[in-house]
Amino acid sequence: MPVNLFAPDPANVLPIRGVRLGVAQAGIRQANRKDLLVIALDAGARVAGVFTQNRFCAAPVIVAKEHLCSGHEIRAFLVNTGCANAGTGVDGVWRARESCAALAMHHGCESLQVLPFSTGVIMEPLPIGQIAEGIPAALADLREDNWVSAAEAIMTTDTLPKASSRRITVEGKGVTVTGIAKGAGMIHPDMATMLAFLATDARITVPLLDKAVRSAVDRSFNRITVDGDTSTNDAFMLVASGRSDLAEITDPASVAFQALVEVVTEVAIELAQAIIRDGEGATKFITINVTGGRDERECNQVALSIAHSPLVKTAFFASDPNLGRILAAVGKAGIADLDQTRINLFLDDVRVVSEGGRDPDYFEADGQRVMQQSEITVRVELNRGEACGNVWTCDLSHEYVSINADYRS
């Protein structure tokens, strides 16, 4: 069961003018389930995005990056679940391009104006025939208010769809941001760590849109980890349809740009946290805050060392305050001149360690009380500077092993 995560209410997921979404059941891996999504963009929409850093990236990542960099106006995204089209070599790239051509033929655009995205089982050929047959149904389903159905269509091991919206007023004009994401396993901060599609009706230059997506991802999807494995297929895309009445954003120092970055980041954080709450087999949602570092990089380095430790994660699953495991993770984070005698450790409001040793007022019953909660904050004070960093993660349970052992069955 997900940790304090609930299915989104379609009434609260706001449409974006100029962005329509349609889904279909193409039978890519399972019958009678939504598994194909088309996101259609009106003329004039602008697109920016970031992709997985995994060097064994999937064919759709290769093709999407090529098309995005081609200079052509992007008019559609084509997303399928059930087959990742990864580890498929030259044939996989050909199939990704053929899927773009199939959508372009029906949508009245060029194949270079389509970005492909896939998720699912690795090393299986993309079923072009089923995708091509499903495209007309997805196009017939195109609606601006179809975000929740779209979120369902991109799920793999997710137990719930993930969607978020915000509407703000900037310079007296309304601006809306809406997004969806999928992800539950193979989650690790190396941009991206899932598939996520955000859109806004703001008008903004492409360089600033790119700046916005990179700023948002560094504060959201690059701060989450389930299992330390970076997927081959991940992407985070941001669309600006330009249909808001707000004047075009051209200045990175403007109030409008800062407001847009902030609201995009808020939506991205909510989606990123939803991925952790729905992590495969998760029973605990864990926030790791590291303060007092010399820079943000080393704070995040320590936080990730804790978040990636199987010993730490299994202790959280067992509600066992075996907190020496956290200290060991801090120590192996790779900070050569770390002074352990200056480190303090807290579980929520309970100080466990002071100046590198067990706090004299700490009782294990207090630690166990916190460890039994479904949401826990771990705070580490390094006391060597003013910087801070944070990561969101989950525990590691028997169910995680079962899900991944049986994934292809």
C-alpha cells in the first residue's frame, strides 16, 4: 500500500489550454488496460526536458533527444507502457522512429515533431503494429481535461496514478501548471528517475523554459531515491503552451520567471514525493535532512549515502532503531575530513546522537516510537559549515523483492 498517497481527484487536476491528452488500450503487454498515451500540443507550444544519464539509455530517449534538438516545433508526445524498448539496439531505434512516423501520419505533422517515450520491460521489441493500431483511438480521446486518465496510462508497477496542479496569479494574470508522473522502482537521482510530463499555459522563451526545467528537477526528482537504480528510459518534460494572458517571459530576473519556476518546482516536488510514497513495497516515507555542510553537494552526498543503505532501509521497515547503521552511512559518504565528534543525529524530535556519541538523554523506546511512524524525518548536523541538503526515500521491504522477482511473470 502507498504511504499516505491517494488517487488524484480529476476535478482538482486543471486543464492546460493548448495541451490535449488521449489514451487507448493497445494491448502492448496486457489486455484491457490503458497503455498508450498521446499528448497533442497546439502550434506555438515550446518544449524543454531532461533525460536519464544512464549510458545504456533506451531507444526512445535517443530519438526524443534527436527530435528535440532538431529545431522542429514539437507537436506531440507518444508514450507507451508495457515495453521499454531498451536494450534493443539499432532495431529499437528504428521502431521508436516508426512509432513517431505512425503518429505523425494521423496527426498531420512531421515525424521529427513527435517525441517518443516508453516504459516497461527491457530487452523486448516495441510492438509497432499494436501501437499504430492504437493511435487513432488515442487521438479520438484527446481532451484538455484528460490528465488523470493519462496518468493511469503510463503506470507500470505504480499502484496509483500521480497528478498535481497549481494555479497562481502573476502580474494580475492567471498561470496554470499541471503535471503527471509515473515511477515506483528503479528510482535514483540522476535525472531523471521516472517519466514526468508537466505543462503550463505561460508564454516563455525556450532558453528560459530549459532553465526552469533544470532548476525544478534539481529540487525535486533529483532528490528522490527508492533503490539507487537509474532507469534506462527516464525523462522529465516541460511544455509551455503560451495560451495564458500573461506577457511572454523573457527575463530570468523578472518576478514572472521566478514565480513560474517556483510553481513548476512545487508541482514537481509533489509528484516526486508521490513516487516515493508509492515506492515498490514501501511502508515508510522518509525525509533525510543534512545541515551544517560546507556546501550543498556534500550535504546531498551524506543524505544519499543514508538513503541508499540497504541496512538503514531494512531497519526502517522493521521499525528497529538500530541507529548505528545511519552513523555508518554518514561515515562512508566519502567526506575525507569529516569530524565525527561534531555530528548530531535526530529522529524527528528525538536527539539520538550528540557530538558523535549516544545522547545521554536518549532512550531506545523514544527511537522505536518514531521508527513505528509511517512518516519519519532523519536530521544529521555536520557542524562544519552553513549549507544544507535533503533527500526523500522509503524503506526496503519483503514486498520490494517480490515485486521485482515477479515483474516479468
